[in-house]
Amino acid sequence: MFISMNWISDFVDLSGLDKMELIAKFSLATAEVENDIFHKGEDLSGVVVAEIKSVEPHPESKKLHLLKVDAGDGKLTDVVCGAPNVRVGMKTAFAKVGAQLGDITIAPRPLAGYESCGMCCSEKEIGISDNNDGIMDILEDVANGTDIKDLYEIDDIIFEVDNKSLTNRPDLWGHYGIAREFATIAKRPLKELPTIDLSKYDNLEKIDIKIEDELCQRYSSLKVEHVEKNVSPMNMRIRLFYCGMRGINLLTDLTNYLMLEMGQPMHAFDSRKVEKIRIKRFDKPFTFTTLDGIERNIDENTLMICNDNTPVAIAGIMGGLDSEIVEDTTTLTLESATFNAASIRKSAVRLAHRTDASARYEKSLDPEMTTVAIARFMKLLLDIDPSVQVVSALTDEYAFHYPHVALDFDKDFVDKYTGIEITDEHILDTLTALGFKVQQEGKNFHVDVPSYRATKDISLKADIIEEITRIYGYDNFELSTTNAPLYPVRMAEDKNVEDEIKDILVKRFRLHEVHSYVWQYADEYKKLGMEVEENIKLANSTNPNIETLRNSIIPTQLCQVNYNTGYATDFGIFEIGRVVEGIKEDGLCDEKKKLCITLFSKTKSLETLYFELRDMIAEMVEDVRHRGLTYKKLEATHSYEHPKNLNALVLDGTTIGKMGVAHPLVSKKIDKKAAIVFAEIDIQSLSDIALKTIEYVEPSKYPAIEVDLSFVAEKFAEINDTIKESAYAILKKVGVADVYSDGNNKSITVRLLFGDDERTLTHEEVQKVVDEIIEKLKNKGINLKA
Amino acid sequence: MVDIISELSAKFESELQNIKNSEELENIRVSYLGKKGSVTAAMKEMGKLSVEEKKEFGQKINVLKNTVADKIAAKKDEIAALELQKEIDKVPEFDISLPENFDQGSFHPITLVQRQCETIFKSMGFTVEDYSEVVTDYECFESVNIPKYHPARDMQDTYYLENGQLLKSQTTAAQNAIYKKYRKQLIEDGTPIKAIFPGRCFRNEATDACHENTFFQMEGVMVGKDISISNLIYFMKTMLSEVFRRDIKVRLRPGFFPFVEPGFELDINCLNCGGKGCPSCKHSGWLELCPCGMVHPKVLEEGGIDPDKYTGFAFGLGLTRLAMMKYGIKDIRDLNSGNLTSLAQFTDDEK
């Protein structure tokens, strides 16, 4: 919203103060002011009122005229002018030689063979409107040579307030409210808004108004006749233009002017079209043409202004085309009303038509303003056009009153909340200047909140603190640290585990941490031949690609691997992210935090890469829980899983995740030759398993004996399980020294470590156990390699 | 006999000259001075000589023996030096100018920034809380003073799910649960609630270089007895000075956020120009950094904390924005792209 300092100055005398400093203070105390501040008229000088004394056609140009103008300097000046509206006797804005118009300095110059010593200007050229149809037609009776800036309010400072910072301040949607803030900041009195007394029309006939819907809070109206003037005064048009609107005609300009001044939207109907004003909603949807000529679909939730049963305006948003003021309109019905804010907001959203009016209504305007606005409107109208006659009593239907807000607080509360010492005087002065009624009794304050702050903005003591402190100035606060007792701070275990895992994977295994999205990207999945799996969906996604939440990070990561195949021949990525595993019994999403790892290699065999991943995970789990993993074969259930190589990761009897090889169809789409393996671990399951403390074992003082045996076997587990069954006391460790396969037969060399903490073992007793082991395995069909 | 000595001496000299290594030297030593060596043999011959001859011969043979021993010793040192040099010369001078060849893993830049913040907050006694990404309407809005149809809901385009839950649009969604988790300690022991909660947030909007539908925030609260606006400003200034590792100037402006009262927009002096004005602060000298404020009484109440007894402050930091500022990341979409060319650069940061 653009604010004019001239307009503000109508209501508070800011003379002698640095306006830019005040605007900066306003930005810190009230609402954000955008960086660009416009000094209107700054680059305009030397433009005066001049009268055209003669007009001759240019002999060689149809468009140009040769003028002689009187610029009040006792001589006639020759000017070549291309404007179509030149005429003898007309007064216009004349830029003399040496005048400044923006970047242009006026100098005598030849134009189509004749010298032009100056320039007649349009409103646009002076920067006071976008009208460039012809040169200015000055109707005021002023002496030639009068500086245009003395005639009109061209010099002004215009700043823009960020609308977002006014969301909760309905009182700041007009200049008068902003002026109240400037008055408070500058410690100068706020002038009363000039109005006329409307009670003198009380004996005239009332307008027929009925509020038939609770969404209308108040509806005030007045009828007037004999509006003779059609064009608004220049100064009014300049202000409208500077604030981002266009001058149209007197009545439209006045309603706009009033809205920008008081924040109260107003509307003028042709009285013939609104004989019985009814405010209501309709049971069935219908179409309605607004005054911009657009046909709009109105539903049963949209509040309408009607003439009996005929809709004439969308309440709070826009008037209708049929009830607009037209050429033969003689009587006008003015509307000044307030409506339920949420209803207007929703209607504007539904209609996709947010207007200056609806933007204000949705902030919860003060209903107390409606009649004041009419009184102010009439003051402005009568000042401009004294022939206007009021032909009805002020008619005012007031259906909904906001409750009066009064608050009590004491000085201790202010001290505690602010943490600094703010004087009683500051509290009193600030609140009074902002329009609060304050009574003080000792430490206690009783505050009556003005109606324009009580529609939603201020309802609590804490709200009063904001009023006091923002004017006090946050820059003036003395800073202090807190006085709080000490206590130990413990972090959640899953958070610790998460941090540790990241460190291990990055620092030890050189993986790259990535982030991704929580939904299944349909098109990306499709590219890799993966299915989008059934899961809970987004209800309002605007992108058909992102409808369904993911139930696993693995497919997400396969897409990311696909994106990175050119990055390196070998790489690994991981993410700790969220998935949703369907809906729980209570109807809420079953959200899980997962660690997902994917390795990609063009140099290693699938088997090597798979074991690299397995050992990486085992080492990581050993590190964070001090426990060893075991593995179980799993059946593949997802389109991206390899049917043969998929294993559950089991820790202390609990399945904490799985690892597997990417399905060849998916893998081949990513890279024809590369090996791709993945793992996914549930962070909560992992961190729920208690951390095992390190069990220290005193090193044996006696030598250990190592025995290597090679068996023909498919899986180590077949050998290991058999050996472990017997639980030999002297057998300390069973490991694998080598695995060999010639393509047909596979042999596994196990390394047995024998030892005793108390004595040196004899060769015989070790050999006895070794023989037993060989015998047992033989019985199970596992033979020593020949 | 004396001739034998000069013969031996001459032979030794000539042989010694041809010695190339310690092995040959040892052979020569044995062949002259060993038990069966020629010098030893000559000395054994001495018994056959007369007393006169013995005296002269004995003197000369001793001189020869000592000379041979000394020269062998000297030759030994010479050969050792030569051999050492050979050993040294076996290894060529390495070409240190060759490019390094090593791999490093990388953290996501958000992790780096988040960790840095967490370290600062932990040092000030804050707990780090984790929170889910799918939340209820109550958690995200109702409990933090954003009732249905509140205009603030319009400010955030929220992703709703089929079951009525939503993807959290702000980390504020965790506030209520944190108050409920720690209120007992606050009320019974007077220990203030100090917590930060970093997390992923979602907004239903089109993405471009500056807009993402998935991003990270970090919210923090401190609630206790007599927590004041003065404490809030002090804390924000201290915390941000730590985050940016320099003395930061802060400026507060009124800002409207339903969950705080008063609410502020906090600006810091521009990191680029220090406050003089430059293109990155649009010549204002200030950067709008984060919203903060005193926790709204209704929010405390909803968390089971009596707003007449306790007060507190809350703030929200945009971790994604912080990471972008810190590393000069221009396109926000790079962060969720998984693009390693970009992400693998974040090997580790200052601790």
C-alpha cells in the first residue's frame, strides 16, 4: 500500500521534523516500509501556468501548431506544440526554457523549421497522472507564471508499506490510521477527521434496508442527488495517482479516496436499482456480472447485496454492472458496510477475484467506521460540489457488535514481560496517543481498547505489551541474559545414533549424504520401470507427478543414482529420511525414519559390492550398538528388488532393516554394466536396541594355535553352525581364510583359533577337536577338499 | 724374509684397490689377517729366523699387519658409505607435483549448518528435538493459535493428506508436544524449557531457483519464569553472533505471527557490506533473517503452561536459507536434487 506524506500531514502536523527519519521509525515501530521511497516532484522545476494567446497551424505539419503563450513574464513566447487540444485562451502547464522534467532540461530547439522556446506539458509529462492525451487544461483562475507546484500538491514523499505486515492491523489500511501511528511516533497530536453532521437529515425518509444474513455486520446508507461535478479536483487525483489508482470520475474517485483515507470501502449505486436493500445468500448457484463486465459464478456461500431478490453487488468484493451509475442517474445510494471477514476472504478466493475492498474486509474492519465514513464522504463531496443534496436520512442497520475490550494489568507485568524499566509516563502517553483510554491507579492500569483495534488485533495483556514496546523502540532495549537454574541436557538416543551414523558413513566409508522428497515421483519411477506403490496420497497436490507418499527411500535413491551415473565409476549415497508405511489403527500415518544406502560400481563385481555394503553396515551397527548383525534371506516383494539376493538385517532378534541387489531390469536401465546394491534400516528400531557395553577380555598369556581347513561347501553358515553346535571350550574363533570357486565347485577355508587362558594347549587335544569337527561335517555331507 | 714383507705389502695395496664391496673386503681381510692368512703365515715363519733377523722382521711384519688392518678399516667405512649411497639411490626422487588422488565422503550442506547450530544451542543447554514430518492439523495450526479460517493459514500453502493429516508447513508444529513433554519439569522443578527442533517443512508451491516445496527450518523455544523481551533480544544477538562467527547487530521490527505476541521480524546487519548498503541487502544495510517473539499466551496455555506464571520466547531459523547464504548456493533445488557434482563438495566444515 502506498502512503502519501502530504495526506498524512492533513491529520498530523509534522512540520520541522525529518520525514525520512520518521518513516524509518515507522518501519521499526509499526509496519515494514519497502526500501524504495519516492520523492515526487523532486525532479520537476520551472513549470508554470501559461495562457495560450494564439494558435496557428504549422504550414508543413498537420499535427503541429505554432503557439504564442503568456508565461507571466511580460512577453509572448513562441512554442511549437503537437497536442490536439490546444486552443486560444486555454491555460496550461508550461515548461520554460531551463525547466527540468525528469532527466530532460528544456532548451530552445528548432522543430520542423520553427524555434520552440519551451514545452506545453501533459499531466503524464509532469508525472501527476498517466494521461497523455493532450496538454493540461488548467481550469483554476490563477495568474500566468504561477509555479505549477504552488498550484498543485506535486511535491510529496510516497512510501510503500508491505501489505503482509498489515495483516493483523485493520486500522492501518487507510491514511488516517497510519497518521495515528506517525502522531504517536512524533509525539504530535492527531487531528480529528473533518466530517459533517448527518443528524440534520434524520427527519428525511429512511432507506429500506434489511440484513437477512449474519455474515453482514453493519450496513449504513445515504441517498444524494444533484451531483453536478464530474471531475475530481487535481490534488485529489494526484494523491490517488501517487497511491497507485487512477482518477476516473468524481464519485468513483471519492469512494477510492475515502477507502485510501479511512480504509473503509464504499460503493455508490444508482438508487433506481436498489429500492429495497437486502443482504443475503442464495440457496442455489447463479451467474452475476460485475461492473468490470465479467460474468462470475456465485455459489450459495457468497454473500450478496440485493434489491429485494435481485442481486446488485457481491458483498465486500465488487458491485454489479446493472446497478452501476450511468449517464441518466439522478439519485445515488451510498453503501458503507462491514461483513464477516472470513466469509469475504473465502468468497474472494473462490471467485479468484481479490479487490482493494475485499483485501480490507478480510482484515476484520471496525464496524464503528461505517457511519463516520459516510459523514466524511459527504464532507468531501459537499466541499467539492456544494450543489449536492442529501435526500434520505442516514439509514443504519447494525446487526453485529464486537464486544468492548477492556484490559487490566499492572506495572510488574510490564516489567517482567519486557525485562526493562519502562516508565508509567511512557505507558500512559503511548496508549493514549494510540487511542486507548487509560486509567491508572497506583501500579494498576485499566485500558479500554478502541473499537478499531478490538476486532481481532488486541484481546490480551500481551497485546498491550507490544503497543508499549514497539513505540518505546526495540533498539532502546537494554539486553540481559536469563537467570535460570542449571540442569543436565540429554539428547534423544535416536538423534545420537543418527549423528554417529552420518559420521561413520561419510568419514569412514566415503559416502555422500543426499536429501530427497517424501513422495514417489511417478515419472522418474516410470523411467526406471519401478511401480508407484499404493500408499497415502496428498489431497491437494497440484502436480500429478507427486501424489503418493513414499513407503521406502530405496526407489528414491535408485532415481538419484540414475541421475549420477556420470559422476564417477564408483560411488555411494545415503540419506536419513522419512517414509510412511501406510495408516495405523488410529487413522494416522505410520511415519518411519529410515537410513537408506545405495552403492554403485562399474569396476567391482556385484558380489564384491554386496559384501562391501554388508560389511559396511555390520561395522556401522557394531559401532553404534556394539552388537553383531545376523542375516536372513527375504522374498522380494518390490519391483526394484532382486529375486535372489535380498536379506533381512537382524540385530538382537529384531529385524532392523534389509539389504539387497537392485532388480536387473531396474539396474540395466540405470547402467547396463554397473552393480547396484542398497540397504534400508529403521533408525528407531536400531536405536531402541540397547547399546552393549564393551566386555573386556584379559589377553591370554598362553600361545594360541591356528588351524586352517578347506571344505567343499556352498555356504559358510553350513560349516559354522555345525562347529558352533558343539561349543568347544578351547575353540575361541571360527573365521574364513579364503573362499575359492573354480566355476563348478566352491571351497571355503575356515580358520580355527584354539587357545586357553590357563595353560598351553597340547597338539594332541587340538587335533582331537579338529578330527571331531571334520567327522561331524562329513556326516552332514561336507567333505574336506581333496 | 724382509722381501716377503714388501711383496706382501705391494700385493695387498694392489688387491685393495680393486675391492668393490664389503664381501670382497672381508675375503681380503681373511686372506691376509685370518688364521690362514698370508700375514699370519709370515709371522709363523718368524720362528725360523735368527734373533737379529727376528727383531727386524718382527718390527716390519707388525707394521705391515697394522697397516693392513687400518687400511681395511678405512676401506670398510668407504665401502659402507658407498653402499648406503647406493641404497639411497635405489629410491628415485618422487614427483610431488603429481595430482593428489583420494576420495572423500560428503555431508549434506543442511547437515553441516544444522550441526553447527546444534552445537551452539547444546552449549547453551538446549535439547535437540526431532519431530515427525506428517502432523495433525492440531499440531501445526490449532495448538499454536492458528484456528480454522485464520488468515495465517492462507500464508502457507499446506500439503494435506487424504486422512486429514498434513505435511508440516512449519517447525512450529512441534511446539505443543515439546511443552507437554517438558512442562512437568518446568512446573515441579522450575527448570526452564530450552529446546530446538530442526526439521523438514513443506509448502505446496511451484518450485524455481528461489522456491522449494521441501525445505528445512529450525525452531527454538525457551520458556520459564520471567523470560523477557530483553532476554530474547540478548539471546538472538548472542546466538546469531555465534552462528555467523562475528559480532552481529540485530534489529527488531513488529511482525505478525499468530504464535507469538509481540512478534518480530529480526534483521541483522548485512554480512556482505556490514551495514553500509550493497546490492545483496538492497542497499538497506539490513538482511531480514528470522521471525521471533514472545510465545503467545494461548500457545502456552494449550501446552499446559500457565501464561500468568511463565513466559518465553520462540524463534525460527531457515536452515535452508542459512546454508544457501553460507555457501553461496544460488539454486535452492540443488539441495534436494541428489546431484553429487554439487553436493560432494561439502566434505566437512569448520567444527
